[in-house]
Amino acid sequence: MNIKENKEQIFSDVAKAALGAHRTVDDITIIAVTKYVDVDTARKVIDTGVLHIAENRVDKFLEKYQALKDSKVKWHLIGTLQRRKVKDVINLVDYFHALDSLKLAQEIDKRAEHPIKCFLQVNVSGEPSKHGFNPNDLDEVLPRLANYSNLRIIGLMTMAPIDADEKELDLLFEKTHQLQLQLKAKQLPNMPFSDLSMGMSRDYASAIHHGSTFVRIGTSFFK
């Protein structure tokens, strides 16, 4: 495993994907997902110049945050967050990618000491096993979210089915992109919907083609 070479390859591939989509690479944030590696390995990633680190579990987030908090990185929590754990972590994260219910939004608003940058998790694929809001429910959900001043809804997050083929990926990511553009056009207070968090190691090129601004890459850093 050569993390520096892997990092350089990922950044090169993201730049190529951006060029192919007629976009600038500066519009895309690369997040290294370190959930499967230890603190020392995460530190090696940061030492290569990666500026964004993500975890999907609160305990692992807190472990790495405490060990690496002096690093000049932005911290992302990308996994399901139980309401009872919100108080332990929410004021340490720079971005939360998995806002998936109104009850969770209420708890974050209660515990946050400043506005938290959040992505609404949307279940565009309709998979029963996936968390997230049904896109058809957002017209009802958004006015209720507007009551929470400690939430800043910066965009949407979605995940593709693990077995999705290229055609399915294109359809899913484009549907999410179009939904994001529709919500952005509403110009809702504290809900700019300027960003998209979608794309992982296996599918980030497709996600970038369809407007993703944050890609969450784990496996490709550590192969």
C-alpha cells in the first residue's frame, strides 16, 4: 500500500473526470474516508496533503478527532447518527452528510452551538434498506426544517446501490442532480442546496459527471 501514490492517482482521476464533465476540479472536494484504517494510517493520508477526512461511526470519529485534531483538516461525519449520540459529536464536525429525519434535525438543532453544515440524505433509488428522505416528501419536510436555525442545509447526499451498473448510476446521479438544482432554485433561507455529496471509490467519476461537488473515497486510498 503506497498512500502517496494512491492519493496522486485519485486526484489525477478526479481532475480527468472534471475535465470530461466540462467542470473545474476546484469545484470538487475529495474526502478521504478512513473508517477502515487506524489513526497512524489516517495521519499518513493527511501528510500527503489531503484536507478532508471522514468517518461513519461516532466512536471512530472521536478516536481520530482526538488524535489528529491539531491537523488542519476538515472533519466529515458521513454515517447514520443516532439521536442519543448527537451531543457527543455534532459540535466537532465541519460537515454532516446523513441528515435523514426530522427528529434527528430537531436534536441537532438543540445540541449545536453554531450552525452545522448538513446534507439531506435522500433515498432516490428507493431501496428499503437505505436511510434518507423520500424525494416526494421534501415539499412537506423543508418548511419544518426551516424552523431549525442551527442547521444549514448545503446540499443533498445519496448512495448508489452497490450492484448498480453504469446505466443505473447515470440515472440515479442525474435524478439527484436535478433534484438539487430544483431545491437550489427555491432560494430557501439557510438552505442554499449548492452542493452534492455523491460518489465513492467505485463510482465517483460518474458522480462528478452528474454534478457531485463532494466525493467520499475510501478503498482507493488504501488498496
